[in-house]
Amino acid sequence: MNRAERRRAAREDKGRRRTQKASVSLADAIACHEAGRLDEAAALYRDILAGNPRNADGLHLLGLVHYQAGQLEQAISLIRDAIAQNPDIARYHANLARVYDGAKRFEDAAEAYEKASIIDPEMVEAYANRGVSLESLGRWEEAEAAYQKALTLAPDNSDLHFNLGNALWGQGKFDGAAQALRCSIAISPNYVDAHANLGRALVGLKEYDAAFDAFDKALALQPDRADTHISRGIALSMSGRADEAIAAFEYAISLQPDEPRVYVSLGVTLTREFRFSEAQQCFETALRLDPDHVQAMIELGGNLQGRNKIDNAFALYGRAYQADNGQFKAIFNKMTSLPYGRFSTSFKNIRKMLAAQ
């Protein structure tokens, strides 16, 4: 072996030792990480990156440490750096999406999950989690498609059927939602959320007896679940059983006195019973708990308008419109359907009035 060959062999041997050392260090770091010793893991990942700043696994895993520590911006930066080094690793994109979800950057999350699924078309979690991100954006049809794709890969996953049911419910497809939720329950008979949401879908279909059966099954599994008592109360109110509805709402309040939704639901039921002063107190309580609760503003406005307190009602409608003009139809109906109204019935004019508030 001549001098040049010896030098080349020495360089290759040095490279192998460096790679082996990095590999051992990465294994040690991962072991610390999996044991929950995040500070130690982070220190080891940084040592690896000090020797090789382009180590994609080191960047990705250090990003996950920051994510677990709640340091989301640092996590995003590191995982994006990892992707820059190796853009063809599906889990990098999926984990970046998880961090985006944690930061409530749902649009970015949906895009990152989509990239993960393109790289690995068999990655069930990418489709499933993309659906959740899309739900957060109100993009129900796209969420439905994501869950359907995930179910082609994992047809026996009760969570996927549950999520599909929610996406269908969000589109008002109550029959399909009920079918999906029944599939979820068939796989996991004690799935409390699935029973409760099946009840809500059946309320949408006005199948009240079946809805009560679903709510009762959910409450048999988890008796002190306030939101199920609220949903059951809404179904009782809609089916004309006001006294039972009021009792359900009052029990929900005893379980969760700081939940504004129950006061709004109780107020709506009291309004139907012409108990306007009590209803007003309920809506005002909801707004004390959540000053930005749009439905409470609208219902309180309707309550006041019905009692000829027009200016107070209009001020509330203006607040509701500014907070969420997606509720315009509900505001319009309140303004034009109750007695003592003095508002134009033109959509265009009412929008102008509300926008000027």
C-alpha cells in the first residue's frame, strides 16, 4: 500500500469512526428522549449537531424535544431544517404538522399532513390528522374525504368512523353521520363520545326517541358528563318536553357551572315557555362567563326586542355581527320575526346597519 492509499484508508477509517460515534450518540439521545429525560436528550442532540449541523435526524428529534417542552416556534424551525436536509421522510412532515396543530396553524398543518401522505400513501395517521386540522378550519367536505381515505387503510378503526361521523354532522348530513357513528360503536361499544354524538345526529334527524336512547347509553357509561346532559336537554326542549329539558340543564349547571352553553340552552327553553325575565338572566350569565359568546348575544337581543327594548337589542345584534358575521341569518331572523320590530327587511340594508356598529 503506497502513501496515497494509506492516507485514503486513514481518512475512510476516521470517517467510519465519526459515523459510528454519531450513531452511538444518536442512540443514546433517543434512549434519553424515550425515557422522558428531555434535557439530557436535547444536550446529546446538540452535541451531534455541533459535529454535523446538517444531521436531519438530530434536527428533527431536537425539534420534537422543543415541541414536548411547549416551545413550538423552535420546534417548527428545527423540523423545517430537517426537511430541508431530507424532504423525503414522511414522518418529518407529519411531526411538523403536529407542531403546527399545537400552534393552531391549521392551514399549515393540513398542508404538511398532505405532504406526508404523498410521500407515504399508506400513512393512516397523516390522512386522519389532516381531517382533524381541516375540521378546525370548517372545511368539512375535505375532512370527510381525508377520513374516508384513512378508512380504506384502517376500516376497523373506531376513531376514524367517529371522526367521519363528526365531519358529516358538520355538513348537516345527519343520516350519514348516524351511520358512521353506529359503525364506531359496533367496533367500540363503550365509546362514550360516539354514543353522545350519535344522539346529536339523531336529533338532527328529529328521531328523538332514538336520540334519547343514545344519550342514555352515553350517560350510563359516564353519568356526570355535563355536555351530554346539555345535548339531551336540547333534544327534550325540541321535542316539547320543556320541564324535563329545564331539569336536564339545571343538572348540567350543577356539574359545570362555568359553561356558557348550558345557560344559553336553558334560556332558549325558558323563552319558549314565555318566561322571558328568567331567560334574560340566563343569557346575561352566559355573557358574563364569555363576553364574546355570539349565540348569547343574539338570543339576548331577541329577548329584549320581544319586550320592546329595541335599541338594546340592536346594540347586541351589532356586537354579534362584528364578532361573527357568519351568524347573519340568525340575526336577520331575530330582527324581522318578532313584534315591535322597526328594521328594514332588506338583507342589504340590515347588513349596512350592523356593519356600522
